[in-house]
Amino acid sequence: MKARQLLHFLAVLLLAVLSLAAPAGAAGPVQATLDVPAKELAVGEPILLTLQVVHPPDHRVVPPDLGEQWGAFVVVSQSEPATIRNGDGTVTTSMIIDTRLFAPGSFTTPRLVIDLEEEGGGRSQITVAPVTVHILSSLAADDLELHDLKPQASLPTTALWLQILGLTLFLPFALALLHRAAIRRDNKAGPELLPADLAMAELDRIAALHLPEKGQAREYCTLLSQCVRRYLEQEFAVPVAERTTSEIRGALLREGLVPEVVQAFGQFLAMMDTVRFSQYTVDLATADYLMLLARRLFEHEAAHHRRPSALSADGEKPRTKRSNPSQDKPA
């Protein structure tokens, strides 16, 4: 009987010692998860990654510094950590990582290690399991090139003889107007505007529209793309109508532009295509950056666009096309 009482006393004593040794609110091992609401998204669509860390209350989660480019993921923003208490004495710290992907395919998040700081000055780490996101292409399986939208074709319905008659009656009037305009143009004084000057003026006009502030990102990028395309056509005599971005790249290379400059213009047009043909919406900061990038293309890149072999004998760059050929006067 005494032996049984002694064992009972020792068991109670052991439980008391264990309860004193364990601090109040102590939790089990730290757990960290990374989750994405939708595993299949479109190119450029927001990818909101939810990071959750379950840890003891005397630990603090250090937000990870992912930078702007995290593997293939473009990091747009990270929310401030939010902490809630759980019923078992632990706490959960959560934060949202807003990312984007700009190419179709399957992408896995890079290795992510979370640092935790303890009240006593200690520090520990935990590795988060990666997640995979599938980006769907908005193009058909047999169509990997972006094409400009074409207007609906219309068939002529007017009789041919009526068209000839109308042209005959209108032609003298049109020639008179052209002759009058030529005389007025010859009498007009002032420096000739180059394609770069016209492009910069067009950028000023686009900026004054404030389209991003009105939520019209697609219209904004369409105007920027048209401005760059018009500049390339006027400066290098490269037809851009009904041409894709890759076709324009090839035409610029055949004109003798250095590959680095062709790549710069091509990447800019590709970014514009991404916004024009997807659900991606640029914010105000990105819109300002795109405008600045377009200005730099005209101010700096275009100044050294020719290969050395394309220079004239005196070292000057030959101009392939004026911004307004009708203003050239015979010597």
C-alpha cells in the first residue's frame, strides 16, 4: 500500500516538474506554408502568394527580402505582416506577396527561407515548401505570334464607271489644292522636324491624356506602341503596318541596326503587346516608367542606331527617310 502511494506521489511530482519546465504558451515546432488561390492563371495576371508561419508567441517573423525579380516571378509588392493568436497558444503570422509571370508554362517558386527572431536574442530559420503555378497562353496552339487587329474587310459595291467619273471630276480640284499647299509650304520658314522630334511631341500628347489615371491602361500602351512603330517607319523606312513585333525586329536588322538597339525596341513593343492582348493592368508607377523608357529610346538609343558599315564616308549617319519628305527642296 505504501509502495503504491509512493509511486502516485512520484508521478504527481514528475508532472509538476514538467509543467514548471515548459513556459506558458509554449508551442510545438514552427510551420510555414506558401499558398496561391488559383493554380492556373493568364499571362500578366496577379499571382497573390499567401505566406503563413505558425510559431510560438515569443518569436517574430522577419519579412523576406525578395527584391523585384524573384526567379521567374516579378514581385510587385509585399504586404505588412499580420499576426493572430491561435487557440493552442501559438500565433500565425501572414503576409501577401503580389507577383506576376509574363510567359506561358509551369513555374515553381524559388527556395524561400524565413528567419525568426526570439525574445532572448536567438534566431532560427525555416524553409518553405515551394508551390507551382501554371500560366495559360491566350494564343491558339498553332499561333505563337502576336498579330495586330485588322478591320473588317468590305467589298466594293459602286459600279466601276461611277468611280472613274467621280475621280475625273475630283482630280482637278485635288491638284489645285495640292499646288496651293506646295506654294504655302515653300513659303513657310522654320527648321524641319525630325522623326525623333515628332515622336517626343507625341509622347507629350499621350502623357497629357492621363489615361492610366482613368484606368485605361490598354489604350495607353496602344498609343505608346503606335508612337514607337511610327518612329521606326519614319526614321528607318521600315513598313510596320500589319507586321508583328518579331517581323519588325527582322526588318530593322536587315536595315543595318545594331542588335542591341533592335532588342531594346523589340522588348518595348513586346511589353506593349503583353498589356494590349492580356488582362494585365499597369499601375501609375509602371505607366510612368514605360513613358520614361520610350523617351530614352528616342533620346539615346536612336542616336547610335546604325552599324559602322552603314555610316557615310565622313562618319556621319545617313538618314533613310525624312519625317516630312514633301519639305525637301531641290538644290
